[in-house]
Amino acid sequence: MTFENKALGSSWFGGVRKSPLQLLHDLDQGPRSAMAEVHQQRRELLRRACSRHTRRQRLLQPEDLRHVLVDDAHRLLYCYVPKVACTNWKRVLLALRGGRGDPGAIPAHEAHAPGLLPSLADFAPAEVNRRLRDYLTFLFVREPFERLASAYRNKLARPYSAAFQQRYGTRIVRRLRPHAQPDALARGHDVRFAEFLAYLLDPRTRRHEPFNEHWERAHALCHPCLVRYDVVGKFETLADDAAFVLDLVGEPGLRFPAPPLRPKKDLTRDQARRLFQDISPFYQRRLFDLYKMDFLLFNYSAPSYLRLQ
């Protein structure tokens, strides 16, 4: 799909190109398109949820901004959440930066190479504040348990994730599996979903180090109650939301990479449902409480397959 700037009209006025944030403000002033209305509602829902569920504000710290990537040329700030199309969004930012036509042609390992895309945490406070004020800031989120199930399948249950299995799988087996076989202790290749969840709920886990970014809560990565997000995209409506952002960027012909196999919404939900069906209601409730803030802030309902009573 090619995303053109048709919905917004020309992004030029008096010879000066408007920034994505200015274009968004223009959309909000006049009669809103359906997509502009959706995103205005999401911003308002997020603002109200922050007001309701955040007891007191604190100052932003540099480490809060580590996941916020900067594109100065297009005045964009993107907070990436792993397992929510972040590889493709990094490809898009690299393509924008380098003038490369097809983001999908950029290898995944290059998209994730450290240092290629600057982080907002690397700038001085005055420069951080200027970018937060003047740039379009966006993130993409996903139903929390579907994201968690995807992280487990991709990082601990698949044979090509040897590095994750070695680092985290062996730790999980050693701590949580009595009488583990030597092969499992050495490789961590056969972690069960219940063991993974027990590891997340174990107080020792976060005492030793922060959660890995693939299963850290989205709000803990992007701090949406401290940073103003102009666009809250969702994995469930990825194509439409990506088109909306790229329209604001105003790069005609830029293609958001399509996944090799587009997982249907019902399929990803069914995969999560099957993984959670053998988890006791007690652990389901504890896990829901752990990820509850993501459900509340981003307006996701508790999955119907959970037994939370």
C-alpha cells in the first residue's frame, strides 16, 4: 500500500513546509476526518486515564526517554515497543533518514543496530524539551496479553532464539524447575509458558534487573503520562494508523512494510487464549494486575478468556 498525502492536502504554505505536528493541529481545527477523530479520541482517553490512575507526576529522567527515537529532518519522535511492529517502524525511520525508497528492503538486523537512530535520552535537557514541544510524538501499542504471548513464542519457544533462551531460559529453568535435566539447564530451550509467567511474577526478577524490553509494560517503556503523545497507534489497526502517521510526514510514495504473513486479529487472540487456558485463575489475576496499567491507559478490555473472579 502506498501512503500519499491526499487526505491532508498540500503540506506547503507560502513555500514553507508544515511540520507533522502543525498538520495534525490543522486537522484538529477543521472538520475532522474519521481517522483524525479516532486519534483525537485516543489522545483524550489517554489523558483522562493518566489523570485518573496516576497519583502524582514526577519529572522526566533521561532513562525515561531511552526508547524514544529522533528524526530531526522530519520532526518526529517515535517510542518503540517491541512486539508492536517496531522493526518496521525503525526501517521506516532509516528510510526517511537516508532517502531509501523501500523500508522493507532494510534487513532487520540493520534496523536494530545500536546507534543508527538517535535516542532522545542522548540530548541535553533544553534540546529534549524543544523536541518534545515541536515534534510529532507517536507510539504503537498492542493488547498486553497478546503482546506477551507473542514475546514468549518468539523469544523463548522458537528454535532460532538461542541467545534469549541462553540468557533468560536457563535462568527461568534454574530458578523454577525442580530436578531440571542438564540439557535444559544448559540451553533453556524448552521453557513452558507457565514457567515464563512465574518468572515475571517472581519478585526476585525485577529486583535483579528491569524487565527485558520484549515483556516490559508499554507504559514503563514510553511513559505516556509524562510525555505527550500526539498519535497512539495500535497493532490491531496497524495499516490505518501507519497510513495516518505517514500522511502527516508527507512523503508521497513511502511504503510501510507489510508483514510476511499478516496475522489475523482472531488468530493472535486465539494463540494467546490457548496459552492462557492452562494458567490458574490465581496467576491470571496476578498477571493481569501486573499489566493492568497498559490495559487502562490504552483502552483495552480484559480478554474474555481470562477467569479473573
